[in-house]
Amino acid sequence: MNILITAPSLNPALNVSGISTVVQTIIFHNNQHHYFHYQLGRPDRPIGKLIWLVQMIKQLILFPFALKKNKIDLVHQNLPFDPKGVTREFIINFWCRLMRIPVVLHVHGGVFLMNGTNNGFFKRLSLSLFKHSNQVIVLSELEKEAINEHYHFPSAKVLYNSINVESYIIDEKQLTGNKPTLLFLGRIHESKGVDDIIAAFHLLKSKADFRFVLCGIGPAKDRLVTSCEQLLGSDFEYNGIVSGDSKINLIKHADFFLLPSRYGEGLPMALLETMAAGVVPIVTDDASMKYVVQHEINGIRVNKKDPEDISRKLISIISNPMMYGAMSKNASQLIAEKFDIKEYVIQLNKIYNLALNKQ
């Protein structure tokens, strides 16, 4: 089957996107179908508003031609559930309806997901997307409940993000007497709690030795890098965009993964990748992360917008190597048992078949 799948650029040097990582994983591991990637979304590099507007219009206008040229049987739409994403994907969805091509709508977090929207325009677009998609995928039962509550759509299918676990397996991880390494990996944006991270470091610095490794790019990058260089000096390392073996190596040498998100998360691929390697996550309970990270069982949950809570809980776990070891083991076991790509592909293909049968 020919499947057109939408996502931002799949080149990690051009775009840091959880959706792109999910799509790359699907294309690489699902060999039962022939995928055509259709690029939608803004690149990370600085770009003028007018240039970006022209590019976006071009993407939307050329979409039906891509469907016809590649003889597409099904479209797999990947939706960041926010104003830009909903507007863009509504147009894509409309083209598919006009050309009678079935759609699987895959929702990946966003401000409209857990809290809904009071904006009548965006509410109508969202309702249309759900109504006219043959199948809808969400990342957890929590998200399914939220969509039913806010948009009266109870039929979404739950499909957790997954990874190739074998790439991340390591020997049992333990904290040693060396400085623990804290890792941030992803889009550097205020929604990810980056300001809370630097504020927590100011509190933590006088109480514990640690290293911080920052990977990614985004609008808050310069501010975060400057603050960390001033505060941590040689204990700070910025690696920019990482991928492939370089990313896996950095993950395997980290002790903690920091993601104190304020809003807009789905189920971050970086969370699954780091936990698979036994890296203990320090996260908020934003969206689907609460279904993966159990406090003091396989990770640490912190309060949103609360640097003191981040600092306090980090100090507590750094000073307790036995608890750290248990959480690390539990984290890697959970990902191996429930988030491996092999079962994901089986379930995804079942959803594709349901979409075709509903046409």
C-alpha cells in the first residue's frame, strides 16, 4: 500500500521534532507499506515570516498533486494539536476528503489536547478533523478521555509511541562517586520548562556536584546556553543537534533526563529513548508522561513551574544510589516490555486496515 505520511523535515540537522522522530521510526521499521514523506511544518532555522508563509501555502497547494503523482492509498496525518497545526491539517484533511483518500489522524500533544479550546473557529476545525478522519490515534488513555471530553469524540485508538529498544540496552546503571550527568534532549522551548531548569540549577549548584549536557535547538537556546555557561562553566556541555550513534552514546552516558514540561507534551520519544537506557527521568505529569513515569518507581515527578521542587528531588535521589539503581532498572524494563517498535508496527497496520475498511 502507498501511504503518504506528513511531518516536518526528517533531517535532524534541519529540524528538532518529536513528530519527525516518530515518523522516521515508522518508515524505517514498517516494511509492509511504501511510505512517501510529505514535509509540513516550519524549519528550526531562522526564516522570515513572508518566506515561511509562501512556503506553507506552497506545501498546501501542492499536496493534492503529491497524492495523485504517487498513487496514494492512504494518508497518515501527524497533528500537533495547536492553532497552526489544526489550521494546516484541516486543509490537508479537506484535500483528502475531496479526493476520497482515507485518513489516519495521529495526534501528538499540543495546547488544545488536554484543555480544549474556547475559540469557536479552532473548535470547528478540530471537530471537522475528527469527523472526517477514518481513524484517529492518540498517545494514551488520558488523551483519549480528553478528546472525548472536549470534542465529544470517543472513538480514538490508543497507540503509545515506541522505539527500537535494542539500540539503547546497556548493562545495569548505577550512580558512582563521580558527578552525575543531567541531560536535556529536544526542542529548547519555554514550554519544555527550560527556565525552570536553570532556576533549579542555581539552587542545586551549592548543594551537589553535577554536569549538564544540553542537546537540541529552539527559540530559548541562546538564553539557556548563556545562563549555563555562566553558572556551570566546564560542567556544562552544549552539543547542538544530535542523532544516530552520537545521540545514543550521549544517552547511555547520562544519569538523569530532564523534561519539566509546562504544557504541550504528547509522549516524548526522548523520554522513551532515555528510559530504555536506564536513564532516570525527572519530569512533570504533563499529558501522557504521567502514564509512563511513576514517582520513585521508575523516575521522579516534579511540580510544574517549581524549580525548588526540581532541586530538592534531585538532591534526594543523588544522595540515594540504591534507590537510583532500582528506578533505573525499572525504567529500562518498562520500555522493553511495553514500548518496543515491533508490537507498535503490528497495531499500526491494524489501524490502517480499519481506516481502509471504513472508507
